[in-house]
Amino acid sequence: MSAIRLSYPHELDVASRQRALGQLSDHLTEVLGADVSVTEWTLQFSGKGFAGTVSMAPRHVEGEITLGLMMRPLKGVIEREIEAGLRKYLEDP
């Protein structure tokens, strides 16, 4: 399995952090068809060809996404999309 690990700083307040996690959960469910479970500040998800966790701490977000065999060739593209999403949701609350 190939993994993508991320750590990204943010300055979001509690309400903005909750909103960002909700938006991520919605995106994973609606757009990617993933099964998502939420426990306080952590999302666990799995979908066809990927699985992972994202944790939102007070000053940074951390995550790890494991890619299945068919998704490995797209790792670079997926990393760029994740980085763009992080900038969108964490820098512009």
C-alpha cells in the first residue's frame, strides 16, 4: 500500500474547525462515495481504493491516506488535490 501523510498548520477557531471537518466529511461522502465516521476532532474514512484518517488539532491538521493498488499511479495528483483543498478550507475560513 502507498500512503500519503500530511501535516498542515492553521489558525482556525473551534467553530471554523468544526465547519472544516463537516465540509470534509460531506465531500468524502458525497463526491468520493466514502464511508465516514467522526469522533470529536477525527475523521476515519474508507472508499474504493483508499482509506485514512484526518485529525484536527487546535493549531494543525494531520492525516494519513492509504491508497490501494489501482490508486497508486495517481498519488501525485491526489496529493496536489489534497494540498489545494487544505489551502481552501484552512486558510479561508
